Amino acid sequence: MVDDRDTASTWWTNLDTLVNGDPKRVQGLLDEGAEPQARLAAAVYRASAHLHQDASPQQRRHLLALDAARYGDRELAGRIGDVAVAGAPAPWRVEWAVGASLDARLRHPMEGDRRSMWSAATTVVDGRPVAVTGSHFGVLVWDLSTGRQIGEELEGHEERVFAVGTAVLDGRPVAVTGGEDDTIRVWDLLTLEQLGEAIALDDSGDEVMSLATTVLDGQPVIVSGGAGTLRLWDLATHAPMGDPLTGHAGGVSAMTATTLDGRPVVVSAGADGTVRLWDLTAREQIGPAWEGHDGLISGIATAVVDGRAIVVTGAEDATLRRWDLATGDPVGAPMIGHAEAIREVDTAVVDGRIIAVSGSIDHTVRFWDLATGEQAGVPITAHDAPVWAVATAEVDGRPVLVTGDANEDLVRVWDLGMAVVAESAALGEAPAGHTDDVWTLATSEVAGRQVAVSGSSDRTVQVWDLDAGAPVGDPLTGHTWAVTSLVTTTLDDRPVAISGGGRIIRTWDLATRTPVGDPQPAEDGHTILGTAIVNGRRIVLAAGDKLSRPGSSVAFYRIRMWDLATGEPVGRQLAGHPQRPMGGATVDVDGRPIAITICDDRSAKLWDLEAGEPYGPRRLHIEESARFGHIAAATLNDRPVVATTDHGTLRTWDVTTGKQLGPNMTGHDWHIETVALGTLAGRPVAVTGGGLGEAAVCVWDLDAGEQLGPALLFPTHIRAVAVTSDARVVVGYGTEIAVLRWTGTWAA
């Protein structure tokens, strides 16, 4: 039981508090305690804090055990799994997990609207530090102290919101947003309502690429940047103020407002690679353009360093530059460290140092000491997509950073004080893993040890020792694109993996981790549909090219088959899908190898691989409105079974009859992205994983036709699951994998 007498000096010693306590109350305790144990417990809780509030204590127990394992503390993961939750046993234990995307500097992962984040700004509302973020069509407001969204999404924009700023109007905090729909909107941050009509730029043909707010002659104004022009608007009345300011040869992609000698100025940057300084009172450019970048400049900020006002810019050339605000002269050398274009820049004061923060297309956030021009601290590498937005703020006297990227629905808040220290912020030693999303998983046995094999968008295949909880050697390289399909089998009694990606299919000896034979070209698709023994030979099936019949306008896609040992084509050409098969599986029926292939045209066909023709019922009989998404097959209780998914629904089928077994199984709130079949303590089960919008694993009792316990939540999208022969489930989520073991019992 949670004891309300828990104090700030002891909270991390009571794991019951973390599992069963009110998440809002626990969040308030996380900054207390400097001991390593307290710091680790706080980092574990924050890793998936965006999920704790809406999770049940049973689900929270699983999440916390998972995140402890991700930080490399399997003993802590086990103790969390032992915490009692009323009426909720713990049939699943987290054995180990990869923590590649973890970072102890994270304060809040804030779950958003499942859309890319394009822009951000920070301000204070009623004494609370808040962030305002722009995404596709909408604007969200966040409490930076609690990590919670404030109110509902602010609706009005019809396309991407590229620019966000904040200001004060008549003593009230407001946000100003602009974007691709050629409008600027003003929002009251106290009521979360739009103020007045949108400012429409339709007649000018300008989209709003950037904006800033300032005060001119005592009047709050908006400055917007579009196709080569800057425009001024009265913040209160929304009326235009004078003619546009011209000078940039391309779009005005970034701007910031400040003062120079007491006069309001705007510094703008554009697609023409120049920086320009504007006197807003005189409505004219000050001096010549500042040149130095090669390509579009999309990030800009100001700071005062050693008493001198400077401008910091980040550009498509992957460099940051410093400029003297008064003279326009470069300050020091370019700051180099990013591998790709920089998208956003902001500045902050951290422990007396003036720091710049940059977000990049290379998925990283980097920190720079503006006095020396050197990188500060360790880059943030937790994002798995281009970082489009960065903004700094202060929470409870501590500098923080807000970041968002082009993929995830998470807005992240980071401790800037920890970010710029020289050493890494890591607290544990979880094994390293893939550097991009895991798309596919399979299991095998090598020298008597259970292994998993994973394929990733980082173009590699990795072998994992499931008992040791560690990768086996270096990743296997050779694919030129994401590895999105993978199967394991044996060849001459040797365990092998077959991987598809980058228009080639490769075979790997899992014992030696070396290639077997030459790659199979796969110009027409590298989706592996399965393997089987056909007439004594191990064959591989994959999606093939289109086959047109002479004299007919009808065309079908072929299923390629080749001998795994020789690489030579085998068997008759199987063709029947009007679109390229997107998935498949194989299973033996009465000793005959049968393939099941699915297609986006709502067809699932069965093939007798020895006869080279359709098998028995020829297809799976499905209701007219249903579709096939993902597929798995296995022999369960001596019956050949195939499982298919349809959005959030799971179905199983008897391969011999083509008819559905039992009811539709529903439990996912979003699309199922992966399915696997296996047995747990002799009972047949299916395991499914949800993708973007619902990162959860569901386990299904196929005898009962129902979900086995609540969904197991994960920090991010799940694209791969596998079931081992010894009651373990391997889950691929984001760039990481985790291994869960079933320790429950079946009801009599």
C-alpha cells in the first residue's frame, strides 16, 4: 500500500510508491534526492512518464520494470515486477531490454497529437512555464512543470504550423502562430481561444515561414516572413502596418526580434543564405546582408556574450555561425558538429555559461558554448527523426529545453543543466542496439542457445543472445536500405537467417555470422514470404514481378521461389494476386508444404508448393468489409493455423478448410502492426503489437478466443514481435528490443 507519510527523503526506497502511487504526486517527488539510487529511480519513472497517468497500476508496474531494464538494472526490474497490485498478478517478467534511446536528462516525455512537431515557443501563463507547439493543422499548449497538455488542441489552421511566437496583449499572455495555410492566428493563453479573425495573406501569395513579436512605439506588433518579404501587423487589431520589407531573394525562413541601441530591430534569415538586420522604426534594412552560410538558414537566435550582443544562425550547410549584432561581422569560426542541415536554434544561460542549442535533420540536438564556439556536453540522440523544433525555458529556477521531431507524437522536455556537463548523462549500462527502427524479428537456436535476429531501418541485421541479454558480435551489414523482412531456418543443419532490404535478399550463417552464398536480387520486391522443404530441398519464397498473360489485359504478380542452397529458381510460377503480395507464411498440412500469401486487394491465397498450384480451399474466406494486414502461421495443437490482422482486429484460420476459427479478437485501439504465433506452457497463443497511436502488446489465448490480461504498454511504436520455444516474447519497439518471460499459470 502507498503510505501518504512517504517523505521526499525516502520516496525512491519504496517501489510501491512508484507503482501504485498517484503519478502526479510521484512526479512532484522526482527532483528530491541526489543519491544514485534516487537519480536512477527518477530517470526510470520519467522514461515513460507520458503513459503513467492513464495506465493502470498493473500496466505501470510493467512499464517501470521495462524502463529499469532499459537502464541496465535487471535487479531493479525484477523488484518492481514483484510489487503487489491489488487483484492483478504479474504473469510477465521483463528479462532484459535495450536502452539505446534512453537519456537521463529527460524530464518529461509529453504525448501529443500523433503528428509531426514543426515549431515551438515558451512563455509564462499564470505563473506556470508553458510551451506552445505547432504541428499539422493544430496548436498545443503544455505545462512544463507537470508535463501535461493544457486544455484541448487549438484548432483553426488547415495546414502545417511552421511558426510560433508569444507576446503580451493588454496584460494577457498570447500565442501567435502562422503556417502553410497563409494565415496568422492569435490565441489567448488563459482562455485557449482564438482572438479575432485570422490574418489572411491569401492576396499576397505568402505562406508564413517565420514570425516574431516585438513592441514598436509602445504597440505590440507581429513581424511575419514569407516569400522574400517581411510584413508588420498590429497585434491588437490585426491590421497591416505599412508596406512589406523586401531584400531577401527567397523565402524568409527564420527571424528573431531584439533591440539595438534602444531601437526595436528584427534579424531575418532566408533561403538565399543571407542574414539581414531591419530597423522597424525606419522600416529599412541596416547595412548590407551578412553572408557566410551555404544554403537556406532555418534557425536564428540572439544572446549577450561578454557584454556583446550576438546573433546565432544554423543552416542547411550543417554549421552554426555567430555574428556581431551591431556590425554584422562574423564572430569566430563556424561551429561544426552536425552531419546534416540544422533546423532550429535557441539560446539559454546555464550555470553562467551562454549556450546555444541546435536541432538537426541528423536526428540530434547539440549544445554549444557561445564564448568559445566549442560543443558543450553530450548531444541528445533520443530522437529517431529530424528535430524540427527546439525552445528553451526555465522551470523552478532550472533551465530546460523543449524538443520535437518530424515523426513522433512526443514533445520532450530536457534538463539543460545536465545536458551541458562534460560527461555522459547515462545512469546504466543496457546493451547497445540498432540506431534506427526495428522492423522485423525472428528466433532460432545456435549451439544450444536461444537467439533472436532483428532487422532495422539502419540497414543491418543483429543477432541477440536471449540468455545473456546482449548482442552477439557486430551487426551484419550489406543491405543498402531498411531490412523489413526476415525469417530463420536451417540449411544443412546450420541455423541461418534470410533478410530482405534494399532490393536484395541475403542469407546469413547464424553460428559464424557470415554471408551464405550470393545475395538474391530483388528488383521487384524484397518481401520474404516464408521458407519450406519442397521435394527434399529448402526453398525460399518472396514477392516477385508482374506476369502478363499473352492476349490478355489481366496481369498477376508472381511468387518467386529458389533453392536456398544453390540460389537457383525452382518449381512452377505461382501467380494469382493482382497486386504485389505484402506478406506470407508457410506451414505443413498432412506433410505437404503450404504457403499462405496476402495482398492489399483483400485476398489471401493458399498454395500447394509441391504441386505448384492453389491448395484445397484456395483462399481464406473473409467477410466482405475486412482486409488482411499482417500474417503468421504455425502448427498449434496438431492443427495448421494462420493468424491475420485487420486494423485492430485479429483472426485465426484453419488452413485445411480456409475457415475462420472462433470469433474476431479485438483489443487494440489502433492498427496492429505485427503478429506472431506460439505456445505458452503448452497453450496456443497469438501475440500482437500496435504501432503509432498505441504502443501496446496484446497476448491472446487462442483456445478461449480472448485477450490474456491487459495490454502491455511500451514507450513507442511496435513493429515486430516473436515467440520463442521456451515461453519468451521478443518485442521490437522503436530502435530497441525487449525480452519478456511468461511466468503465469493457466486456469484449470
